[in-house]
Amino acid sequence: MTMAMTGIRSFLYKEDFNKFIKALGEAVDYVKTELMPDFNFDAYNHDEVHTEHDGAETAETTEATEAVATETEVGSRATSIGG
């Protein structure tokens, strides 16, 4: 019998957000230090903007950055509207 998980929903109350962030950070630190101490997680850090040979940003990077910015703006408006 094969089971597959298709999705999980988690509801987080505003007043529990800081507790959640702290617990998530502790879980990540545990995985990095105790379970996988020899793994180089920084090798997969993609926060930097990648440039082509002529110094211009790639179209993919620009489009992805703009999409994230748009989603963040919409999300923050929804949060402030919803109170």
C-alpha cells in the first residue's frame, strides 16, 4: 500500500506567531547541528542576484523577484485589511 501526502494546511493565530517562529528556528538549528552537522547548507543559498557575463540580471531572476514583491504587497494589504 502506497500513501502520498497531497497537502497540509496549518492555521496559525497572530498571538502564536512568535512562538511558532521560535520553535521553527529551534527545529532548523537541531537539524543543522545534530542531524546533519557535516552538510554545507550555505552551498544552496540562492539569495544573491545572479548576473550574466555582461553584468545584467537574467530575465528569470527579475521576473521571480517582481512576482515575490507583488505577492508580498498583496499579502500585506490583505493582512492590514483583515486586521
